[in-house]
Amino acid sequence: MANINRRTLLKTGLGMSLLPSLSVRPSLANEQERRFLFVFAEGGWDQCHLFAPLWNNPHIDMEPQSSLGQIGNIQYVDSSIKPAVGEFLRDFGQETCFVHGIGVRSVAHDTCLRLIWAGTSNDRCNDWASIIAAQSQSDYLLPHVVLSGPSYASDLSSFVSRVGTNGQLGYLLPPENFGVQSLDAFEDQWLAELQTLSNSPSARFQELQTRALVAESNLQAIQSLDTTLNLLDDEEGNDLARDLQRAVALLGNNVSRCVSLKHAGFQNLGYDSHAANAVQSRNMQELFHELRMTMQLVETGYPELYANLTVVVLSEMGRFPKMNQRQGKTHWMHTSAILIGSGVRGDHMIGAYNDDCMSSPVDLSTGDVYDGGTLLKPEHLGATLLQLADASPLDGIQAVDPILGAIR
């Protein structure tokens, strides 16, 4: 068996989360269980650069030199600056659903972050990914890995592993775990137990058999993580590309059920464009190019994951429709989300923005705009994700119905 490089563990920050998990027997991950990749567009994206084709309102500043694009049943704001949107939809539009007009009820980043990730503004909340990871049918070694971006896991922190660029978690690793000094020694200890089992008196057989089964499962989990870490050393490209490759390795090797990460924007300029709003187009070009590359990687390299992976792309808010004096836009209480992959009703749009770029009510069963329908809230998105994951909401999250029109 290949040995885990301890330096690599510390560098990636996974060490702290790994060893405590080895005190219980992890079952082999159920490859049929739906897994989730959350991608967060940090700062608030401009719906008028992608989701809201509203050129007929003089009070709305659309993306310059843009036009209506349509791939299948999905309409979007198209431009020569971001051809990757159309390229993505041509390849994966059949697995993609746009959810429009989610009202976040605030223009404060911290509040909107909690709302879109957890359905509540309470600072002691659990985000959708952590709830899904905690209710897994399999004992993943690292149920929810946060590569970057926000994370809220008040009651479920034991299921969450945050990876720091300087290996912050790894530096907290205690010198002794299970009475051994290193992972190599830990591995040797369990291999010795396996050897002892074959020579043991019958009186100890049952005890050692149980411990040997634990050892075997632990070593299989270590091997899976070792394979994943080797892949993590080979990542290329910008920050988003590297994090997406890490996420695929963690999910595809059954180390994690959920991985979340952020997109800090083109050249890390972010989406919070109070000035120079044109960066939104650059951001979306990079975002959709990397999403397309990632889906191609999963489709060809991890076919079992491809059949069971749901990708969730979201931002905590939108942008005010009118440009300010600095050619930027302030915060707006209406946003969209993108669902891709397993369980998603693809080639479909849920809801819409009205002529004033505000949320339109929808029929939850179909997703069609309907005057007597429901105004979407983050809780509806969360309920949809939890249904896709066969998970139940925790106490404290307002009970709402899922968007059935987004689920196939």
C-alpha cells in the first residue's frame, strides 16, 4: 500500500479532519448516493449580464453590446465577451436549470450569505451542504470539504473540513493520535492487528475480528484519500480551475459527499462591482469556461460520479439594475441560481424577472410564472436541494415546499 505523505496532508489542511474519523469504521461510500458541488460567485452577480434579458426598460442598464441568446429552452444575455456561456449550454444545457427571481430580503452581504446558504439570517445556522453531508447514508472520510468561501455549520461542524492555503487545520494536529506518532505508525499498528488475528486464540477471535474489520476499512479509506491527494498535486490553471479539480478528486474518489468553493472573479476582482461593472462579463466568461471544463472532466474521467453529481452555482445577491456614477452597480435583493446534473430537470428555466427586474411569482410544481404563485425565497432553493439529497431540514429552518419544477 502507498504511504500517505504527512507533509502533503498538513499542506492541504486535511490532517486534522482525517485522524479523528479513523476511530470509527467508515463504510464504503455508496456510489449511487447523490453528491453535491457548490460554487459560490462571491459578492453578488449582475443578473443583467446573464439571467434577465430586459432591454426594453430605459431604467435598466443591460450588459453593453449584448443580445438575447437561447440554447434549447434556456434564454440568457449573450455577448462576444463571454462566449463560454453559450458553449457551456450547448454541451450541458440538457442537464441545466436556471432558477430566477430568488428574493434574499436584504442588501447586506453577511445576511444574504446566510440566507442563500442556509435559509436563515440566524448566525447559528447550518448550511445546505453541511445538512446534506450530515445525513449521508455512507460514512465519508470528509463528508463536507470547504475549499474556499463561506461555511455555516453551527451544530454540524464535525462533518465539515475547511482546507486552508497554509494548512491551518494541519498545524493543529496533536502529536498523538490513537497512541501512535504518525500515520505510518498508525497504519503499521493496524496491519499488526490483522497479522495477530490469524494467530490468535479463539477466546479473542471475536474482538480481534471486529478490530481487524475496522482496520481494513480504515486502510481502504486512507488509500482513497492518498489517491485523491496525489491528484491534488497535479492541479492547473486559475484559482477556480484548481479548486474545481480538487473538488472532482474529492467527490470522484468517494472521500466527500459535498464540496463547496468560491469564485473570486476574473483576476480575483470579485462580483461586488460598485465600480467598473464591466468585470461581470469577464467573471462569467471565466466561470462558465471552468464549469464546462469540469463537467467534461467528470463525464470522461468519473462516469459514476457524473451520473450522481449535482452542481449548485449561486451568489448571495444581484446588482441594482441602474448604473451609478462610477459605472458600477450597488446591491439588489433579487438573484438567480443554477442547478446542473443529477436529479435536475434540465433545459429548463424556473421563474423570471419582471419588467422592473424584480422577482415574479411562480407555480412551484412547474416553475412557470403565475400571478397567483409563490415568490421564491432561499428556503425554497434549500428545500429543493434537500429533496434532491433525500435529506430533511433541521429545526429552525422555516418549512417551505421545494421547487418541484426544477426536479426530474
